[in-house]
Amino acid sequence: MLADSITPGTLKSEDEHRREICTAGRWIHGRAFVASTDGNISVRLDARRVLTSPTGISKGLMSPDDLVITDLKGRKLAGRREASSELAMHLLIYARRPDVHAVCHAHPPIATAHAAAGLALNKALLSELVISLGCIPVARYGTPGTPELSEALEPLVQDYDAILLANHGVVTCGGDLLTAFFRMETVEHFAQVSLASELLGKQVLLSGGDVEKLLGARARYGATTAAKVSPDCPVTSDSLASAACGPERISVTREELEALIEEAVRKDRALR
């Protein structure tokens, strides 16, 4: 295996997992998905152990012996450093998702801007995004490094492989580390496209029929987890048209409103 590569799959030695987490850290840092010592990465080693990045170190500067092994309760089993303070978020995902073997948390700028604005990446703009992730919701805010963060994620973990963390960042997961990293990259790419189309002043969304076909083709493209679909996730051209046909609204000036109220009061008094 090349020194700066990550191969698909999970059947690897502990040493291989250590090298690949360090590689993922360099990739995440090199793409400016994190700054300083932000972010964390983990891999499920087996049914009882997790290998995770340590706290207080740049993800671009980690070496294999910096990593920490914990059990699924977060208790340290091996390592000279301490595990990330946000490990509980990873452990929640592992507990709820037996199919997940790797988790990445980072702060890619445009996706994180959407999280800070409370804007889900839920529009059917790109066929690739619909196939790979369906859509990307926003979890309510939870203080990093506390149980609040896991509690905020819990309702969404079962149905989504990528989640925006309000006022915080992004977490992605996958069947292996390469998949979890690619999903982080996909989230940021889609956030950039979504923002650019907003700035251009026009977004042409896929129809509900288009989305249905894409979701039906997910297995053909290697997507193995379910994509949560609801009336507002992903938002399609059909759902926008339906919203536009809602109750008719009438605008009146303040003077007109006051006149209407005065007339209603006059009529009410005349009837008494």
C-alpha cells in the first residue's frame, strides 16, 4: 500500500488502519476542511474497539503512534495521548449503525456556513448527490465535547450518512474510512455548487420523478445504505410548485387595514 493512500474495505491490520487515519487527516487538513487542531476521525477495529485521532493535535501532523484505542464506551485501552473530546459522537453512530466502520468530523467552510445558517443541503440540484446521500439535514445545536452533541445527532443518525451540525461543522460515516472521507468531500462540493447557483440567481431542481429514478438506481452505483426521503428531503421542483399553489395572500396598506377594522367595528355596534 502506498504511504499516502487509503484502500477500500475494512479487512486490514491495526497498523494499516493507523496509517490510513493519518492519511485521511492529511487529506482533510490539506483541503482546508479543518483548521488548527479541529476535527476528528475514527475507525471501528472490531466488535469492542475503536481507533481514534487524539485531542489537541493537527490532523495534518498525526503519526500512527499518536492514535488512541478505546472501547465502545469511550474508555481508553491503549495510547499515550487522550482521545478526542468529541468521541462520544462517533460512538453513538457506531452503536446505532452496525454497517458503519468509520466516522469523519470536520469543518469544511461552505458546508459549515450552511450549518451556521441553519440551512439543510436538501435541494435536488445534483443527481450525484441524490444517489450518494439523498440529502443532508441539520442537527440542532449541541455543545461540542458534551452529551448535548450526541443527543442532537441521535434522531438523524439512523437515516443519514452525512449530517450538518448547527453552528459547528459536518459529520459523515461509512462502511470504511475511504467512504466516510469521500462523503465529507461530497458534502463540501455540493455546498459550493448550491451556494454558486444561489449567487447566480437561479436553481433548477430535479422533479419528483427524476429523484425517484435516481433513488431506484442507488444500488447500481454502489450505494448500500437507505436514503431517507420525505416531502421536504430532497426538495424537488414538484414540491416547490405545490408550495407556490398554497393559500392566496392579499396585501393591504396600514391605512386600508385600519379602515377595514373601523368598518367592522361600526357594523358590530349597529347590530347590537
